Amino acid sequence: MEKLENLKKELAAYGKLCVAYSGGVDSSFLLHVAYGVLGDNAMAVLVDSPVLARRDKATAIDILERLGVRYEVVEENPFESKEFAENSRMRCYFCKRNNYTLILEAAQRYGITCMADGQNADDAQSAHRPGIKAGREMGVVSPLIDCGLTKDDIRRYSRQLGVTTWDKPANACLSSRIPYGVEITKERLAAVEAAEETLRKRGMEGCRVRWHETIARIEAPREYFDTILNLPEIVEEIKSLGFKYVTLDLEGFRSGSMN
């Protein structure tokens, strides 16, 4: 429990803290611990935008309500950033800078000036994390990195603490489904969200539907292959969203496969 105790000490030293919250495994764990240490001196801000699936937003808010922590949901229009819509490999950098600006503005209304993200020690080793660069430039702290907490650590501690996201599959914003260099539009984001919902409503979590113009490429954990292949209505529903072809990637789900 040494890493967890070190995290509690670091969070206590901040006095007041706002967590940039997404509803994922890492930020949910960080918020849970921060609230336990700081009480009402901890808060969460969730950024709502077209890159956040509606189901994920609802789940994130449910977690906040159950925890009882103070929170705000702020609206963001990522398309106000030309750099985001153009979808370069630095897309995440521009999006994160905008998000962190909105989060900090919300936190400051409560007298909180310190903001933390949910980046973990595994993220810090990644070769392509422009969002971390944005956070560093804006003074965002990363307690999970500071305390050496890996994703496996976070899942283990989350389970011990009763954090419901301990076994939640990894996720990323919807823009990650569109290849770099291809313009991001609301329509394309809506198409991949609806295609993924076709799978999720049938109990298949942790899947991605990658947008390739007329092709919807499904990346799924291998245990779902038979279900996908034997339910023709899945293909029909995804085609109805404007895709001409629906393919199943035989390599299965790979986080960051379009990087």
C-alpha cells in the first residue's frame, strides 16, 4: 500500500484540488482518493463535448453523484479550434489546452487554483502523449505519475477501495477513431459513436469502430468475434449510419492503433 499512502500524502499537501475528470479508470480513482483526503476541498470538472459519447457522459455523472463530491460539467466546442478539426498528430495537444483552460476557470470560481489530471506512470512512458505536454505547459499536476502508479496499480487499489471503475475497459475520446489528417466533423463523430453503441447495447464493451470513409473497421476483444460474426443485424445497423462496408479487424482491439 506504499504507493497509495504516498498518493494520499501528496494530495493532502495540495490543500485544495480540482481533478480533470473523464469517468475513466484513472481519473475516477484519483478523484475517489482526493475526496477521501480533502473532502469538500476537492472537486471534479467534466468537459462535455461531441468527442464524449453520451453513454460515457451519463456514466461519469452517475459516478460523481454516488460519490457525493462537488462537481461541474462545462460545455466545450472543439471545432472552434482549427488545429483540432484538421486532425494532425498534435490534435490532443490543442484539445487538452482548451479543456484545461475551461476546467481551471470553473475551479477558480470555487477558490481552487491547483488542477490534477489522471495521467499514470504507464502514460509517462508512452512515445506519443501530446496531452501530457499541454498539461505541463499549463501547470497541471499528475499525482499518479509522481507516485509511480501504473494502470495495474490503479485497478488493484480501485478494487480494494470499492471504486466501481476498477474493471472498466480502456477508452479514449471519439476523435481517436478517425485517422490523422482526415478532417474531424460532428457527423463523423456521431457515426462512430452510434456504431459503437450498436456493439455496447449488446454487452460488448471495449470495442472501437474506426472510421475509414465508406468502411467501418471494428476492433474488438477476441471473445466477441463469434458474436459479431454471427449477428447480421450488427452489420445492417452500422451500414444504416452511412457506411458501405463493415469489417472486423482480425488483430482485435489495440489501444492507440491509429497512432
